[in-house]
Amino acid sequence: MRILAMTLVLASAAAGVAQDTAPDIAIAAAKNQQGILEYCAAQGHVGVQTVQTQAKVIAAFPPPQDAGMVEDAYRKGQAGTVSAMQIEEPLQDAAAGQGMTVAAMCGRLAAAAEQAAAQLPRQ
């Protein structure tokens, strides 16, 4: 449930909904997802295109006010740790908590990235 909540926040943020008092939280969550997708790609669970799609989503955000927090979330994702919305746990544990494999969780996060990218304005 927690990962699903994070996924929904990422999709909403990409659509411009998360422009409240804490946009850095949404940016950090998106960068964490970027890192996780890179981790997933390295494990062979998603393709490089998914990582590129997430990068497009992140490019739609304004620059963060706290770049260090965002970079820390990204590095944790690259190491396979979910770090967003006060959640910090290994991807394996997050997947097991959802009753799925890491590969299935990677697929779910990839689908969220695609959904978020589809909501971006066309250029």
C-alpha cells in the first residue's frame, strides 16, 4: 500500500498537482523513483527506455530548493532503497509487503512513470 501511495504521488506530481508548500518532496520522490528504475534496469527488470521516460518526467519539475535532499533520495534509489514520503525500506521488502516480486514492483513503477509521462504537456 505504501508503494502504491508513493506511485500515486509521483503521477500526481508529474501532472502538476503537487505544487503545494513542499514541491521538493515530490521532486525527491521522483528522483528516488529514477534511481530505483535505474536499479531495476541493471537487474534486467525494466528497459533503459523506462529510465529515460522517468527523466522526462523529472525535467518537468522546477529546480529543487534542497538539491542535497533530492540527490540523497536519488542515490538511495540507485542502491535499491525506496526513500520517499517518510518511507525508507529496501525495494525487496517493499515488494514482499505488496505480495509481489521485485520484478513485478519494478514493472509497477515503470507503469507509473509511463502514466506520469503521458500526463505531461505535449511539446
